[in-house]
Amino acid sequence: MKIGIIGGGAIGLLMGAYLAYDYIVTIITRSEKQAEDIARNGIHLEKDGQVHIKQANAAPIEGHELNNYDLLVVAVKQYALDPIIPIIEKTNGQLLFVQNGMSHVPLVKSLSLYKDVFVGVVEHGSLKTNNYTVIHTGMGLIKIASYRHKQSKLSIESNALFPIVYEEDAHGMLMEKLIVNAMINPLTGVLGIPNGQLLENRYIKRLFDELFDELSQILEFEDRKGTKKHIENICIKTARNYSSMLRDIQEGRPTEIDSILGYVLTIAAEKKLQAPITNSLYLMVKGKE
């Protein structure tokens, strides 16, 4: 089985390294330089102090034939999707989108109805250190749900190294990840702290609690207590990790704030609800981009 992964960021490299254990993987990159580096060196996966080198093909996306793959994993950030959608519209294989937030959903909906489309959320921690090296900073799951119903599952199997869980409710799955991202990413991005400090500093924890109360009103959490506990457990489990939004800010890249808090603000406006904390965090992150 041939798998193409569009995007050579941390998630693309992480998925590529693990999927290369069982499948023929090609990392489809934005730059020719990164494709050359991966083709020459393989993907270096660092985990628990050890480096595992997985061989993978690589090619820049410009001019590359995407119809050769049984599965295309779209692992670019949400803001980079627009130019990719017309290209993948012409392909025949399965499609898996693994963006944060919810702003990619209208683009997924725009694809032809016959497309076999899936959405997923990645709960692993990862850090890209160069064009071909990724550190697996935290073990998690990949959750996948069918967005169209030609098939209920992808043509890839779960394994102990990289477990996959299939969900029935695509919207609920994406919303659960949105809530986590909306709580952790903007706060850590603005404050410049690792995830664990959201709970350790009493003043920051107060802000954390007030943001949760505001988001719960806007997004109408069914189980407020359970949802908050879930987010706190993630902060504890990834206490030393730096969020992707903080790393984007530090490295001068665009963030995914529009697809996360931008989406929340849209929902708040539709419900005619005030969202002062959410709006302030949104503006602060935008100001740092």
C-alpha cells in the first residue's frame, strides 16, 4: 500500500516514520530542499533517547503526481490548505485530514461527494528539529472518523507503536480536540510557558478556569466537569511540552489561532454571547504573528 503524506512538519514526519514500518511512504514537501534531505537521510525518529531511522520516499508537491497513492494524509496547517484542495480534488485514493481546529471542515465539505474522506486528530506530542528529524515527545492516539460513508475505516491498521482509534462521531471528535486546543494553545502561546504551568501557577490557573467557564458557555459542553478534568490531565501528561502555537510564535510562523479561537468567536457571535477573554487571547496571538 502506498501512502503519501502532504506536509513535512512535525506531524507529517511523525506519521511518516511510524507508517513506514508497514507501508510504502512518501513525504510530499513544500520545498525541494526538504525532499532531498529526507530522500538522502530517511526520517530520523527520536524517542526515549534513541534514534530510529526509517526510509521514506520524498518529493516536492509542485508537479508531483498525487494519483499514485492509495491514501493521502493531509498534514499541513489549516492556513495552508487552500492551494492544496484543488490538487487533491483530482485524486482517487482515500483522504485523511489531520488539522487542528474546525476551519478546515468547510474545505473538506467542498470536496466532491464521491471522495472517500476521513478526518483525524493527533494526540501525540512531537517536535521537528530539522528537515528530516522529529522527536516523539509524548505518546498518544490518532483518532479517525469517516466524513463520508463509502468505507467506515481507512486501509491502514493500528499497531502497538502507533495506535489508531476509530470514532463514529466526526463532529464530536473534532470538537473535543478543539476544546483542548482552545484552552492550552493560546494561553501557552501568549504566556510563553510549557503546558504544565497552566495548572501550577495560581494566577495562571485562575485565568485557565475563567477561560474554561467562558468556552463552556459558548460551546455548551455536555459534561463540564469531565471535560475540564480531561484538559487538566493533558496538561499534566504533557507538563514539559511546549504547544505548537507557542513554537509557531517563537519561530515566526503563522499560527492556527483563526481555526481555533477564530472559530469559537464565530460561534459566540452567532449566539450573541460575549467572549472577552477569548477575544483578548485571539488578539494577543494575532499581534504576535
